[in-house]
Amino acid sequence: MGLQRQQRYFEDFDLGDRVESPARTVTESDVMQFAGLSGDYNAIHTDAEYARQTPYGQRIAHGLLGLSIASGLAVQSGLIDHTILAFTGLQWSFRAPVFLGDTIRLRAQVIKTRLMRSMGGGLVVFAVSVANQRDEVVQQGEWTMLVRSRSLEPGAAAPPPAQP
């Protein structure tokens, strides 16, 4: 089953499911607002003259800003919307810079699921990548999320017995 924007419970995620988000352009305003929010005013992000002297030759977006935008893109695509109980784990690699003006999008694939009845749902592990407008992967890793189970919702029919 492919992933589409709608409320998705643990039972709705199948191994191999894929989603690609809409694209979003990273702006100077994004970088400056993130600097203010995080307190990270590192010159590589905020000072054009300084950044010209670096190997990148220009300002770059905060790596964590790219990750934060990716999280928002996941919500916009319906990957994590309404039924996520917790973002429980992250393994992440920053592979290349995101420049101001780059347009990024998220791709995700379900690579593992595990029912956690005591937690009211199950763990879903996604292989996630963030690519720019040139289709270059700039960030990638795995996200683990606890997703609500439909069968464990109040008033739901009893779940099937556990398999040996």
C-alpha cells in the first residue's frame, strides 16, 4: 500500500511503503529565524562576507534547520500526521550543505515495524533522505516513531491473539 495524506495508524504501514514530500525552498528568512530561535548565530550561516571566505563560498543553512524542515515536510506529506505518539529515535548524517535558495524534499521508506501493545501502538522505522533541486542527497538517516494502533484505540475491537 502506498502512503497518501490521511490519518495513518500503525496497521497502515507496510514494509517498503514510500513517500516523497512536496519541495520547499530554504530562504534567508528561514536561516535568520532559525538562528534567533536556536541562538546559533555562527557566521557560516549569518555573515555573507565571512562565508565567502569558506570552502563553500557562501552562507549555508544550519544542518538542524534542514532536519527541521524535513520533519515539517514529513507532516505535509501525511507521513507523520495525527497518529504519531512520539518521535523516539534518530540516526542522521549531514552529507552536503544546504545553501540559501536550495529547494529540498524528503523521501522516506518504511524499513521496519514492531507492535508495542503496552505503548498503545507500534514502532515504525523509516529510511529518510533529503535531496536538493539537483537530486543530490544532502542529509539522510533513519527515523523511528511510535505510531498509534487502530486496534488499541478506545472502543476498538480486541486485537488478534499474538502469533507464536
